[in-house]
Amino acid sequence: MSPAQTILLSGANGLIGSALRKALSAKGHTVRTLSRSSGDVLWDVSAGDLPEDALDGVDVIVHLAGEPIAQRWTTEAKKKIVESRVKSTQLLSERAAAQAKRPALVLASGSNYYGYDCEELVDESAASGGGFLAEVCRAWEGAAQLLRDADGRVVMVRTGIVLSAEGGALAKMLPPFKLGVGGKIASGKQRMSWIGLEDLVAVYCLAVEDATVTGPINAVAPNFVTNLEFTKTLGGALGRPTIFPLPGGVVELLFGEMGKETVLGNLGVEPRRLRELGFTWKTADLKAALESTLTD
């Protein structure tokens, strides 16, 4: 059992944040929520406003908040996506670095750090790739450099597709699949790197509790799948046919650049650091993960 700590959590009302808050509290930790409107600590990132006592007694900051990615990427939307992550991370890093006892920072990031069309498998040693989301992740992680320079502990959780029926990509897929009109997307050969919500929460708990953990962690299951395999497995779990393919051109027409980098993305990610840390996945198999979340 890890010693009880005080955690400052942003994004506590989101899919991941709400589950993580419950898990940390159940483990005996004190969780303070950081929000623009209704948290224990209120802040205004655009104004650079964070209360002077916000980090008093805080052992670990877990920063999940950011402008949603799943929207059409207009110029204005892109600006909000970048600035919401970079400015908030800079503010937290600056304040953390100034503390006599520096809190650790566990920062949400994305597996798209490696790009969106990778021919080879990638692990944490791989370089960043191309595309808007890779640019976002580089800037996002880079915004914590001040805390790293002050010898603070920073963990970047590079997350794949999160499987939950309550939100995220899977929740958006379920309606057509339940109606029996789901199918593979484009060729179906593109790799999908995923993780169950329960396992993702466990990764964050590990990053919070283990002071030896630092740097990037690929938060994905050890078994990536192709889009065709994902489609067939989801259809099987729902007992529905999957015979209606969605052409790649239609995806790009509907979602633009966002669809190209996310829905059509080809990214096989290896969780090398989690293996080294002896992490145990509760749902390492896609079928088990889907059945678990669909029956919860």
C-alpha cells in the first residue's frame, strides 16, 4: 500500500478524470479538483491565474484537462487545442518548480506523439512524428520542461484509444454497430493501439504512487489490432454483423484533417516502459476488454 498523498487533479469530471478520482480516493489519497468553475481550486489559464496556495501540501499534480480533440479542426479550434494544453501545463510547471517541496506532474499526452501513419512499431524511444496531433503532443510535453529543469518529476502518459461505453471513441462507434450497420474503415489494415479504461486508471495510479517513474509511458494494451480485427471483435461482442464498410474518402469528407489523423490513423504502439515496470493489464485482450466495458 502506497503512503497516502494529496493529489491536485484537473479534468476530474471527464471520462478518465472521474474514474481516476474514484480510484485514488479508494486507495486512501486526498484528491483536490482543479477547474475553471466548480472545483476545489479554481483557475483561469488564459489569465495565468492560479491561487497562490493551490499547490500547498500537494504531492502530485495530475493534469488531464484540455480542449476536446474530437471536433473539426478549424484554425480557431486548433489554436484552442494547443493553447489549452500548453498554457495550462506551463502555469502548473512554473508554480510547481517554485515550491520548496516540488510536486510531481503526471501529464496526459497522446500516442499520436509518434505521428498518425507509422510503418514500424514504436515504443517510448521513438522520435516524434508528423501531423497536427504530434505537434500538439510535443508542445504539450515541452511545456513541462521548466519543472524538469528544476529536477522535478514529470511523467507523460501517451494514451491510445480508450475503450469505454461511457465516452470516447468507442461510445461514438456503438450506435451504428448496435444497429448492425458497422464495418471496417477504409482498408481495415490500419493499426489501432488501445487500452481499457480500468487499465488506464491503473497506469495513472502507478505514475502517481511510484516516485521512480519518470518520462514517457505508452498507455496502451500489449496487443494492438488492425481496424478490421477491431471491427469483427466489436461486432462479435454485440452479436451484430459488420458488413458495411466506411470508405476513407467519406471519413475525410465528414471529419477533415481530424478524421485523417484519428479515425484513419495507422499507429502500432508498444508499451515497453509498462512491461519494464512489471505492469499487469486486467484486459490485455481486446475481446475481454470490449466484453468487460459493454457489460459494466
